[in-house]
Amino acid sequence: MHTPFARTRSCRPANRLALLLAMALILSFFAPLPAQAQLKWGVKPVQKQAAAADNAPEKVAQDRASAEAGKAEGQYALGGRYLEGRGVARDYAQARTWLLLAVGQGHAGAQHWLGVMERKGLGGPVNMAEATRLLALSANQGNPLAQFELAEIWDKGLAGATDKEEALRWYRASGTQGNAEALYRAGMMLLTEPAVRKSDAEAYDLLLISARRGHAKAMYNLSTLLAQGRGVKRDPVAAAKQCRLAAGLGVVEAQYTMGLLLMRGEGVLQDRTEGLRWLRTASTAGHAQAKVQLAVAEAEIRGDKNLDETTRQLKQAAMAGDAKARLHLGTLYVSGAGGLPKDRVQAYVWLELAAQGGEAMAAIHRDALAKTMSKAERTRATEQVRALTPQPVI
């Protein structure tokens, strides 16, 4: 049951959504980020040079005079000052007083800020029902930040009930106004959320816009779609480019994947030295698979005589049902490391078994691998998985 406030669902035609996405993509190239934040939506442009002047006593006095004259914009501005402590001492009670007056006049920015206060319990107890009501009022006026906050409430069930479709609707709405995080979340919901209608093609479009606005995780997930050919034609070169960008921005999974791509020469020229560098970076950050791949690769380079024994022990653990060992063994078969040959069938078998054991990353690697396998290879792999008797290549 939803929290008590009236809301109107809008069934937007697909062509309208496509047009909005296209407009957002154009804006992402030409509009500077601060310029997209409008005062009436409760977002003030970032203007470092003007910050001191904005908080000057005379400017505060102007806002106060406007607020006391009953103007909604002045009430909103003064309430925001008290909320953030800009030009005045922070005072949540005063912030609430002035924002409530602006809310009474239907000011979208004030509705958003007061909704945030209710959500976070600023100056009073948390009141999620009232927060949802206020944010919905602001969101329906087009406030992108309120739309994002409202999406989170429905997505995470913060008001007591989840509604994934409603969350997706508001993430989309916020995203079409340039919110990169909203675009990313909407894209990922379309890829992974069981409660919404899946659309790889739309997910790709949303992640592409988010990535072009600098969202690192969107870049990485975009690279996986390009590598797998989900929602877009498979393009290993473009996938590697997006993966490298995400790796450079600190996405650990992208650093690990970039290391593997360079070691294998997939989508890039093979460069084992750079590949090792990325694996070391991911390993240092605590990535378990990167540690295994790095240890095996370095042992091979050293000509380590214990390499075969290490691989044998990993196989034993995998045969005994260790999900992580199965994941590591599968990735070794993919790359042809650890003294093992490249073997797509065996790689698929072990990744599938690891996925069945609860290793989420195994499912991702398995799906990517499946795109490169022939029908005969997939049939053989499926038979081995069903029989639970994979025959590792010794």
C-alpha cells in the first residue's frame, strides 16, 4: 500500500521518451553542468566567484525583505540560507518557517528542500510520509532533484512500500534533465531489476548519456553491454575504450577487466606489461579475482615450478564445490592462464557452477563468454553442467 498522497501516473509514449532522451544527450554536449541548475528548482548554479557576494549582509537583507513582503522566491531563498547556513547562522526552525510559507505558495524549490528536511529529520523527527508528499509536489512541477529523491524513496521502500516501476519513472524524469546518477540508476534497473520490464536497448541509451556526462560506473556497464552485444551491436574495441575510461576513474571491476583485456588482446593490442599493471591496481584495491589472475600471471612470467601445483589445488577446491574457486578456475580457462589452455567450454562450465553457488560476477563473465561461443560449444557446456561432471583439461 502506498504512502497517503495523491499521485498521477503518466503513461508516456515511447516516442516522447526517445525525444526526451535525445534532447538530454544534446544538452550533455553543449550545456555546462552548472547552467542546468535553475534557482526555481531549488538548485543554485555553482559560482565560486560570486559566493562571497551572495552571502554579503546586503544580499541577505534583500532576501529577508522579499520574504517579509510575502514573495515566495524570497521566502525560499531565506529558508535555504537558514537551512545551509549561508550568510546567516544555520537554524532549522527558521528554515522550516520560511520554507513552509513558500510551500504554501506552491514553490517547487521550497517543496523539495522541505521534503529533504522531513526525509533526513533536520530540525525535527523523520517523517517519510510528509517527505514523500512534498517531494511528489515538487517532482510533478519538474524539479529534477525532487524527482531523484522521490525515485529513491520508491526504489528503496523508505516510506514503507517499494514500487520499482514508479522509481524507474522518476529516475527517467530526473535523468532527462541531465542527472547522470539518475540516468545510471534507470539504466541499471532496466538491466537487472526483476520487477520492471527489461529493455537492453533503452538501458544502453541511458547508460550512454550518463557515461558521456562523466559517470564512471555507467562507463563500465556500458563496456559490458558493448562486449556482450546487449542492446547494441557487439563492439569489443568500443567496449575496451569505455572500460579503460572507467578504470582510469577508479572503478575497480573495470581495472580488473582492463587487465584481462590487455593480457588477452581483446579489443586492444595485447600488452602484458600494462595488463599486469591494471591487475596489480585492482588487486591492491582488494579485488579477489584480480589477486588470483595476478598471482598466476606473475608465476608464469617467473617460470614458477609450483604453478602446476597451485592450479591443481584450485581445481580440487572447485571440484569440492567452492564457488570462489570455481569462479577463479573459470576465468583462468577464459584467459588461458595458470598453465591451462584457453577453453570456452570449460570456462563456461565453471563460471556457470560458480554462478549457481551465488557468485554474481561469475554470471556476468559467463554471459559475456556465451556471446563468443558456437552453438555446439554451448550445447557441450550445458551437458557438462547438467551432469555436474565437468572434464577439466589437464
